[in-house]
Amino acid sequence: MIQNDSKPKFGTDGWRGIIGKDFNSKNCFIVANSLLTLSNNLSKIVIGYDTRDLSKEISFKITNYFKSKGIKVILSESPIPTPVVSFSVKNQNADFGMMITASHNSKIWNGIKIKNENGQSIDEATANKLTEIIEKQNINKVDLDIFESDNNDHYCSDLLSEYIKSVRKIVDIEALRRSNMNVIVDCMFGTSKSIFKKIIGEGNIKIFEINNKPDSSFPGIKQPEPIEENLNNLKNKIINSNADIGFAFDADSDRVGIIDNRSNYIESPYAFCIIADHVLESKEKRNISTTVSMTSMIDKIVKKYGVKCFRTKVGFKYVAPNMEKNNSILGGEESGGYSYSEHLLERDGIASSLLILDKLIRSKLISSNLMKDLSIEYGNYFYKRVDIELKKNILNKFKDFISNFDESKIINQEIANIDREDGIKIIFKNNEWILVRLSGTEPLVRIYAESENKNSVNLLISKFTKLFI
């Protein structure tokens, strides 16, 4: 028996490890073997992978191993978005899905996301149980040899076609095709290559892709995350080509970033508000599910349409079950992951971007007026998130604060309420708020804040962080 000392732990959205150090064949074997232990009657599984180093190789190794155990494996024929795996699990009546990806993390990381029979991220209890099993796992050399075999002679499946049929149903595809919009898509060297064009097909609409050559080094960006600091190329392309809007997708395409026609980045919490206002007005008035980190603007939106907003911990593994429980039409988190339940109870950056295009066509607005339209209706909001790398002394300070803070005032502001759903969220009497929580996937503390004044939100973050650093 071979004992492995550094074993995977499943967090907010799967497990991620540094390639060659934590993310290696042994640890991936342990995850696969532990999933067998977790599910006594596993018979069918969907496996997909992104464009990162080792992603395809590990997906084939896991396929070898599962097939040796008599399990039917539906393996993607190419790198695909995580939402395609989620959709395929449900569409193929599989027991689980596995996606080899580190999502938006930098090039040194890879990982595994596991989806349940509904295509959703496994819940917290299941993730904890899997981690417990992993901790107790030893490696059997015979099984490891099977896992490490070079047998790559597998039948691979086209998983995109059925997914495309589903996503086309959520918008008026013919109206999109007839439109004269000029759309720029930043693939961020990941899995979204060509998908937008395949969904919409031929027509008057023009779709141009940048960074669409799969590249595991993600050149020119710190990490394949569709946040403003990574989207300068997209901004420049929009201005130079007089485009109507631009979309950027992270490496596994479950998140989207939006740049308007004037090269302004639309903050992801407000992108969700644009989608929510559009869906509740033009499609169906049902509840919304989101996280404690989402903008307060969403509360005004649901009030207008007479529905409710339910909030969970950060992570779509909490949002998706909440959507089911409360019959929500939409789910969203502030990091750019949104779900439209009529298509998929899981984050889908591609589907979300189509809803934005649908909004533009129906409203006849230009994209730079999307935020103006929201502000006129619901007021001005300004949002900010800061991530701080955790050194041990800083970690202990934040842990102590999250666990023990119970004052009526901080940074010279009076507190109206404290919410401990996830970390600690402090709501001030002037309607500003600040949220502090530890990341479930990276060694970071995340600080979120919102105010009705841009200078105030920056000052709020600055004053607060000085308490710890």
C-alpha cells in the first residue's frame, strides 16, 4: 500500500491544487477512488476537462480507472465548459459529473469539480463526507497501475450539441440572428472558443473572438478570471471595432464579465441585477436566490415585481439547492456566476450572456445605458471586493474578528445589524455594509463592501483593512 501525505480537501466549489505539487496523479486517483466509496452504486458518470496542463491527461486516467470498475463513462471529445458537464449529467441521467478544471485560478493551479445527479455542485455535507473518505484513503498499487496506464483508446462523446439545443430555448435566437449587433467574445484561452458562434449560427449579428487559442499559460493575464483588470484587450477591441458589447468567460465558462460599448466594465453584482430585472419583467415573475455578498439593489428589484430574494452562503453549491427549494427563476453570486433555472440549476456564463443580448434587443438600449437604466429605477449603488493573501498572523486576526466581533460601532460607524450566514456581514445604519469571509478555494480573505457613494465604498474598505494590516 502506498500512503499519500498531502490529500485533497473539497471546498466551496471542488478541490484545487498546485500542478505537480498537490494536483498530481496520486491525488486525482484518490479523489476518483473516494467517489466510488461515497457512492456504492455508481454506474454512469460524465467527465469533461478544460485547457489547463494535465486536464486532458487526468480525464483519460480517471476514465481508464472507472471503466475498469465497470462504470459507464461519458467522456467529452474536447475541452468544454463546466455548464456543459452539468447539463450533460442531467440530460444523460448520470450519477455524477467530474470536470477537470481550476476555474478562474492562475496557471499554476488545476483541480476537480464534482456535480451531482442534477448537475449541481455537491452540497456541503457531501463535500465534507468526500473529504473524510479521502483522508482515510490508502492507495492500492494494482488500482494505481490501472489509473496510470496509457490506454487512451476511448470513445468520446459530443456533449455540446444537446447543450446548445437547451440554451437556444431561453432567448429568441432568430431575433439575435437578425440583429446587426457587433459582439466581441474574450475566450480567455479557455473552453468558450467557438461556442457563441455555434449557438447563434449564421445571421446579421457579428461575433468576433479574441484570445480563442487554448493556452494553459493564459498569456498576458494573471489568471483567466473575467474581472476588469484582465479585460484591457477586450476594452480596446470594443473601441477599435465600434462593438455593441463584449463578453469575457473564465477558463471553464461558468462565469461572465461584461464590457459595454464605451469600454466600461459592468460590475458583476449589477450585471446580475440587469439580468434579474429583464427576466422578471419579460419572462416570469418568480423568486430570486443569491448570496450574502450580492448587492442590495436586488432587494429593490424583487420588491418591484412582488417576489422574494433568498440569500445563502457564498458558493453556488448553496445557491442552486436554494433555487429548487424556493422555486427561483434566477440564481446568482457576485463573482459573475448566474443561473437561469429554465435551462440549468447551475452557473452558466454562456447562457447569462445570451440573456443580456436578449435584454438589449427587447429594450433597444445601447449597452452603456444598461446601468443608467438601473440607476434611474433603483438608485445608485457602488460595490467593491478586495482579496488579501493570508499570512498566518493576518489569518488569525481575521478568524478572531469573524468569530468574536460583537460591537455596536466600528470604524466610527454605528451598526444596524450583523449577519453571520457566511463570515461576518456588518450592515451600518446608513445602509452601507461590509462583509468579511475566508475563501473556500484559495488562501485568501475576501472583503466586500457596498455604498450609495463611490468615495464612501473605497473609504469603507480602506478604513476596515487598516484594522488588520
